[in-house]
Amino acid sequence: MRYVAAYLLLALGGKPNASAADVKKVLQSVGVEIDDEKLGIVIKELEGKKVKDLIEEGKSKLASMPAGGGGAAPAAGGGAAAGGAAEEKVEAKKEESEEESDDDMGFGLFD
């Protein structure tokens, strides 16, 4: 990702077809270690392509990806659901009372 980011920075800076040496120079200026093999792969993949076209292509790929979780789990039937709700209320009240006692950490406002 760092190689792509540096490449994009160079493109925004007016160098649309940056070389591996250009990307390396940018990354070294901020102290990033460089894997020449990975950098070579990125440059090879981006060679001859316009950044604008790559971004548009990426947008369409992202749009086709599922971006949410599944639906909520179905509620248990009958009394189990009511019992679960009651337990949640008890737990919520217990947590709330614990939070209130911890708020002052043993010190009063005017002690």
C-alpha cells in the first residue's frame, strides 16, 4: 500500500508515470523501508495506466463488494425472549449502579 500511496502522491505532484526510483526517493525521505521486489511489482502493474482510470476502476470494484454484516439473529421464541430481556435489564441496572459508585472514585466533590 505504501508504494501505491507514494505513486499517487507523485502523480498528484505532476509526475503521472513515476519510476521505481521516484517512488523509492519519496519513501526514503520519510524513513520507510523498501522491498525492491514489491516495488517492482507495483510499478509494473501501474506502468502505462492513468491514475484517473485506476481510481474509477477501483471505485467500481469497491461498489460490488458486500459492505455489511448479516442481519440480526432471530429472537428466541416465547418465554425465552422475555426472560432474556429481563436479564438484560437487570444487568444494565447492575452496571449502571456500579458506574455511579465509581464516578467519584471515593472522593466527594466538596471533601
